[in-house]
Amino acid sequence: MNKKTVLWLLLALLPGFAACERQDSPYDNFQFSLVGSTKSVHITGYAGSEKVVRIPSHILGITVSTIEAMDCTGCRIKSVHIPETITSIWVSVFSGCSNLTKVTFDRSDTVIAGTGSFPGDLYVKYASGGAGTYTRSRGSEVWKKR
């Protein structure tokens, strides 16, 4: 093959390479740590600006089991979806989320570390109501299961 043919071939393939650029993954805004020789993942922070947040069930093919921190102070999160893989939520994880008005739990036995993990009485409501979607009016301390 001569140089001119190779050059034309490369130019023809170039648009295909541009189309293969990396797409955002569903966990790009989450900070996380691998725990126990990568047997599980713990969420250790959130840097996104989305109002509706889905906690990933897997990161890098590894199960996400715990939410350690989200640092919601001043955040815009209005709704969060917690997948079935989450077995524990640490203290104060969502306590600073004053805009949070909807939380969906896929699992009924997630251990929530304390009453300060969420704003209002969600800790108590989840403990007695289990999996499902809970809502509240913004600024209200009272959550209701839908």
C-alpha cells in the first residue's frame, strides 16, 4: 500500500474514532472507595449538581453496599433513589439536604445509622415502613410513604 492510500484510509477512519470518545458514566459524580479487596464499594462523596440522583448499584462492576457520605450542605438534590444493594447508610449522610423531598428505598432492611441521617422523621418512617417511596413538603419534618 502506498503512502497516499494509507493517508486516505486514516482520514476516512478518523470520524469513527471521534465517535468513540468516552461517554459519561452513571457514577462520574460519585467519589468512592473499594473495600475488602474490592469486594464492595462505599460511596464517600458526591460532586454533582443534579436534582434527581440515583445512587449506583455497581461501580466498575463491583457492588455498592454503603453510603458513607454525600456532603449535601447547600446541595440541590430533591430526589434520591437508593438501590437494593445498599445495606447501610452512615450518620448525617443526607442531613444537609434541605431540598430533599423524595427518597426511594428498594430494600426494606438497609441499616440507617441514626436519626440524623436524613432531614425530618424519615429514619423513623423507614424503620416502620420499609422499602418504598417517601415524600415530604419542602421544609416539613414529616415524611409520608406513597
